[in-house]
Amino acid sequence: FKVGRTSVREAIQGLASAGWVQRRGNRMVVVERLPEVSIDGSDRRKATVRKLFEVRRVIEPVLAGLASARAPDEACAEIWRIANLRTQSIDEFRRIDSQFHSLIAASCGNDLLAEVYSKALAALFRSDAFSSLLYDDANAGEVANIICSSSAAHVEIARALCDRERPAT
């Protein structure tokens, strides 16, 4: 490819950070992700999603607190606008939810923390387990309740953030 060693090292480090390769001994290998087979009847999708939401519960209050102190007025206005969007569509809600939380992270004034959070958020929104739970007909009522309660929570978080209070998330 006619590139220097530094470029190759940086590319490999980027792949390692994204989880595509990992070090085994002194070699880098492509990560193998085989589908899990469950014969005990339990729904491992919920365990995966629960773990991703635990990460969000740890990070989001810190982000919201920093954003309430540091976000420019224009960002607060946009956070407020997004918080007041309403939909019953799960696809549209996922877009709104991602946009809302990403904007708060971007407004926290700490690029490193925002990057860590964006990786956690991306892991959740790209998760096959999360998608399969959301679109499972058996969960339709629960998903509708989540959309409603999350939309209300967005408004409360945005109000506190825009009033420069530490939001209770």
C-alpha cells in the first residue's frame, strides 16, 4: 500500500479500539463473534441490553450535570426542541432518543467523555439484541410504554438542563 509503519500502527490501533481485532500474544487477530446458542430457554437478549443500559445509567447523569453547567444557550435550545418531539413510531423514537442524548454528550464540554458515551450509545443502538427486543410483537405494549415514559423524561431532563440545574436522570 506504500504507507509508513506509523500509518499501519494507527490503523491497527483504530481497529483494536473498535473491537474488530485483538491482541493474542504478540499478534493481532480478527475478533471472532460467533452467535450464541441457548438451549436453556432464557432470553440472553435482555441480559445484553440490561448491561448496555447500566453503562448509560452510570454515564448519563455525569454528562447531563456537565452539560447543564457548560452547554451554550444554542445547544440548550436545541436540546429543548428535540425533547419536545413526539412520535409513536419506534424507528422515529430511536432517532430522536439518539439525537437527544448525543447532543447532551456533545454539550458536556469534555470530548473524551462524549466519545466514550457515543461508543456505548452506538453499541446499544447497533445491538441486534436491542433491535430484536424492540421489534418483537410480544413486546409491543412495553415498547409503547417506554416511548411514552422516555419522552416525558426527555422533557424533564431538558428543562433541568436549560434551567442550569443538575438533571435528575
